[in-house]
Amino acid sequence: MHRFSWRPDLLGTLLGLLGAVLSMTPSLLPRPALLQGVIAGLSFGAAYLCGRALTAIVRRTTAVRWSARVRRRVWWGVGIALLVGIVPVGALVLGWQNGVRAAVEMPPLDALAPWLAIVGFVVTVALCFAIANGCVRLFRRIARRDGGRLRGRGFASITVIVVVAVGGTAVVAGAVAAVDAVYLGRNGTVSADSVEPASEFRSAGPDSAIDWDTLGRHGSDFVGGGPTANQISALTEHEAIEPIRVYAGLDSAPDVRARAALVVDELERTGAFDRKWLVVATTTGSGWLEPQTVDAFEYLHGGDTAIAAMQYAYTPSWVSFLFDPDAPVSAADALFDAVHDKWETLDPGDRPELLVYGLSLGAHGTQAVFDDLTDLRASTDGAMLVGSPNSSPLWRELQSARDPGSPVWRPVLDNGREVRWLSQLGDERLLPGPWLAPRVVYLQHATDPVTWLTPELLWSPPEWLGDARAPDVSPSMRWIPGVTAVQVVVDMLMGESVPARHGPNYGDVVLSGWMSVSGDGGLDAAAIDHIQEEIEGYALSDADAL
């Protein structure tokens, strides 16, 4: 029987090096150096296996064989080429990565970063080879023990494939269980940094039917945080009242409809239907509401507000989207229907203005409640949708209908009569025509991977990488079949936190978004500036919460 050997393969090595370099080409967001090294190592391993498979096919189908002398010379040539090329290629990669960082207003990599990347690459490649070598050893052992009864090599190959498949399935299942356990521990219980509210205007406060221990981490942060009436008055120098915040956690009621009904009961208890503004908010996958956004709304309107939300999961949006994509839709639909049904029974002259809001997967859930833009505007008094996922049907419909000549990253629809997209401060003033109420606003950054990740990236170049690309997308970024899609997936899961104005961080434009939808609350320019300064001082968005 032919003795299988796991010695380095020339074609595999060359393809592996190409894969590693491609993994370091520019993308939307920068990523930590050590992580980039790990990704490069995984890319090397995957491409190496493809090259080795091609080598095996050539050997089986042709009579071409290289002598040991020729192989040695080729390897020497490859080694010399690597030594000569490592410095210019390294400089090119460093330039690519620093170009991405400069585009999103981040400092260049420090001197330690290349070494961290090298460590990540070497360790990952070594682990890939160790795993592969283990599979080869298993193959040999099975083939020898079979003794030819089942045509050893074929039986051994099938056995190894089965073992790897079963093992891979077990690893994936274990990883999913581990992720679930980690995020249940992180988000399933109340936050240690939050204090149970003593205000009657908060869920879990006095006389509330919602128990504090059922709110989860982000629910407890929401009802236990935010500005008080005194803090709002101090900041804006205008009179204010206590804002209302209502939230139902996963454990607050047994199912989604019961949680929605509980939220409506809380809105009635707190007097929310007597306020000027009522916001129905759909959370991200973990149950999170972005503090900059909700606080900005309360500051803007002097606390004459009520914000209602409920939890549908405790995992980040990408996990919820992969394993339970219907959860945000059913939750948003149940909550809006319950609130809207009650709101419609009220005197139109006395009931609050009804707005809807969602961030990331929350924006997807909110949009799914409505059939189209007409339905959204007929059912509400306005909407703010932040970082909408590409898969949202309403977002796709509006994008595809945009006015000719407007870029996909900042589209214009019907000259902005009903809906507008804001990316940077001042974008709401770019269109001179009227913006009719109810207004719908999308906050959308050209470097937010949640918005641009789509299956079409695998085989088709996107418009946002064309000639009319946004200024914060690296000019060196190019579409590469398959590679760009993987790059954007990594950006979505593991990109570094970036300043407001870029990526999934919208802290610079949320106040403008609210003002576009609901007005300025009667505040003067100084008060508006104070609110903007206050929310820009918040910590960057919690990546795990998105």
C-alpha cells in the first residue's frame, strides 16, 4: 500500500501564503493585531488544504513526477522569494491596515502590533498542522489494521471523514452551547452596576408588576439608568419632569404576547399615555437599548416622554439572527400591536405622539412590523431606524427605489419628501425640499458592516465599493470574490470599536435624528449643544450588546 506522507506541499504552501495575504487586505473596520494574525493563520490553513488536494488530484490523474533534486531546488526558490518579499509585502499589509484606521479616524498601529500578528499567525498555523497530522495518523492506523479486507485506504478515508464530521459537529454544538452559557451569564441576570429604581415611573419601581430580578442585565441598566428630571433641567436650563421607562425581561412573563401585555399595563400604571411622546423601541439581540440614544430623547423633550421595550433574547444580534431570526420580528410585532391597540382607543387630541425606534437587529424587527413605508407612516408619528441590517425587506425596497445618482451609502428617495438617510452631522440639511410628517429617518454609516453584509458579496461587487464610495471607506479596499464577504463578516463580529461617525457607532447623529423626527423640544441652540456634548461623552457602544 502507498505510504501517505504529511510533508509540506508546494502548491499548498503557495496557496496558503496567498490566502494569508488576502485575509489582510483592507476591509471596512480595523481589527486587533492578534486577531488579524489568527485570521491569517486560518486562511493559510484552508488554502493549504485546497492546494494539497489539487496536488493529489494531479498525481492521480497524470504521470508527472518531480525528482527529489528538482523539489529541493523549487523549495530553495520559494524560500528565497519569501525572504526577498517578506519586507515589501509586510510594508504593503501595514499600509493597508493603517489606511483603514486612518479612514475611520483611528491612530496607526504601534510597533508591537506586527509581532502580535506574527504570533497569532504562527500559533494558528501550528495548530492547523497538528490537527491535520492527527487526521493523517488516524488514517494510517485504520488502513493498517483493516488489512485490506475493506480495501484499506478507501475504508480509512471514509472513517476519517466520518470522525472529522462527527467531531466537527460536536465542536460546533459545544461552541453554540458555550456561547449560550456565556451570554446567559452575562445578560440573563440584573446588572451589578444598576440600582433597583425607587421611582414610580420605572418598571420594577414601587407598585410595578415587573420584578427587578426578571429584567436581565440590559433591562436593569435601562430602567435603573438615564437622566432624572433634575439632571435634565440642569443640563438644558429648562423645566423637566421624570421620564418614564418601561421594560419587560424574558423572565417577566411566560411568552412574547404576555410580555407585550405586561408592558401596556406598565404604560398605563406610569401614566405614559398622558405624556407628549411615546417611543416603542425594539432592542438588539441581547435586550440592549443604546444609552446615548434613549437619554438624548429624554433630554431633548424635557422628560415628557415614555419609552417602552421588551427583551426577546440574551445573545448578541448576530447569534440571535443565526439561530432565532424570527425572535426580533415576533417581539416587535407583538409589542407594537399591543401598544398601538391601546393608543388607538385614546382621543387623538390627547394621546401622545407615537414613535418607533430600533438599532441593528432591533431596526430589522421594527421594520418588519409594517408592510411598507406608507403603512409605517400611517401607523406612527415617526420612526428612527439605526444601522439597519441589509436583510430588512423595507430597507432594501427603499434603497432600490432611490433617486438616480444618489449613492447607496447615503441614498435620496423622492428628494427626501418622506424618508431621509443621515450619516454625518448636517446631512439632514442637504436636501432643500420639504420633509413631510410623519418623518422616517435612517441613521446609516458607510462603514457599518451590519448594513452591508449580504450573500451577494460572495459573487458580485457591491455598489458601495464603486467609484462613488464614502470618504471613510479605505480607497485601497477592493472587492475580491469570497474574500470580501468573509472580511465583512469578521468586521461585524470582531471589528475594533471606532469613533462616532463610523461603523456601528452613531453617537454623533442620534440627537440630529431625533430632532428630525420629533422637533427640537422648544430648546435653544445652547441647550442642544449641551445635550450633544453630554451624549458624546458617553463610553463607546458595548460591542457585546449589539
